[in-house]
Amino acid sequence: MTGLTLPGIGELSYVIWDWNGTLLDDAAYCLDLTDRMLKAFRLPPMETLETYREKFGFPVSAYYASLGFDEKIFPEVAVLWMDSYMRNEASIPLHSDAVEVTSWIHRQNVRQVVISASKIDNLKIQLASRPYFEDFDPPCGLGDIYAGSKTDIARLWLRRRGGRPERVLLVGDTLHDLEVARSLGCPCVLVENGHQSKARLQAAGALTCPDLTAVRRLLEKGL
């Protein structure tokens, strides 16, 4: 954990949650799908979560290019990958502490919302198959499967809520989440067990925690 500040739970009106890698424990699932795709296109697989977490990033088009995919076939590869992902999405576990921590936040009368770079239709399917977040506000996602930036939808959400950014906490697992939080002007904490490595997150100046339980501990006391 870095030495940055985080408000206590009593100072918050909202928690914005990222979905993939933050509440949903899908990094290993994504590694497996991507390695199978790489092998199908005769490209070298990543093989380990450590390698995956060093390579993964947004926009996903740039990430695919870094793996060796020709940018001309990115739309085709993205469709194939997403079809495979959604085929067995119900098998993907939540992080073991996701329900406990979000339920605790709800009991503190803090509202919660998922804002994701996933296509909104797919996000709704995934949330519906995991009925633990029914007290959340309606989720926000993108209009396509290409996992670009969610900055604009987050800004729109905040503007519609009329909330004070300093009373909104964003919890995520990637540098894009940090970028979104900085754009909103709200505090942010990133978990280290998602899609990007602790070293990458902290090198960018992020406040990080090993997992969601550690996030709760920080919120209980504030920093």
C-alpha cells in the first residue's frame, strides 16, 4: 500500500466499482482464453498470470497489438474472444470477499454502482447471474465489445448524480481505473489481485491494497 490518502467510510456518499478483476475474479479465465486465441493465431502464449498482469491494458486494441495481433483483424479477434468469454461466464467466481465487503458498505448507507468498460448488455447478464448486488444503482457500461475508455460514461454518471467527487470512491484494478478517478477528481484505491500487477499500479502513483478486505479495513479507519 502506498502512502496516499483515502476517506473513511463515513465521508463517502458513493462507491464506484469496476467489475472485471475487481469484483469478478476473472484474470485467470481471461489468461486462458487469450492464450488459446494466441495459439490459434500461431502467436506465443503468455502462460502465467504474472506475464498477463504485466501486459494487459486499455484500450484493449493496443493490448492485442502488443501481443502480436495485426490491428486489421482486431475486430474479428475481439468478437471471437468475447463469444468465448460469455459462453461460460457463469462459471467465473467472484473474489471471495466481494459480497462481504459490498454488503458491509451497503450497511453503512453508502450507495454503490458498477461502471465498466464491458459492453452494457454483457455486464447486465453477468450481474443478473450473480444476484448479490441488487441494492446497487443500475450499472453503466459501453455500447460495444471493444473495451475502450469508460471515462466519458463515468463523467456522465457523476454529472447526473450531482455528487461531490471527494465523496465518491472508485475501486478498481487497472491503470485505466486510476485514470478515470483522476478525471472525475475522486479518490481511488486499486486491488492488486486483478488484471494488472502491483508494481505497475504503484509505479503510476496509485494507492493499492492486496484485496477487497484490505480496502474495507482502510475505509473503517480512513487515512
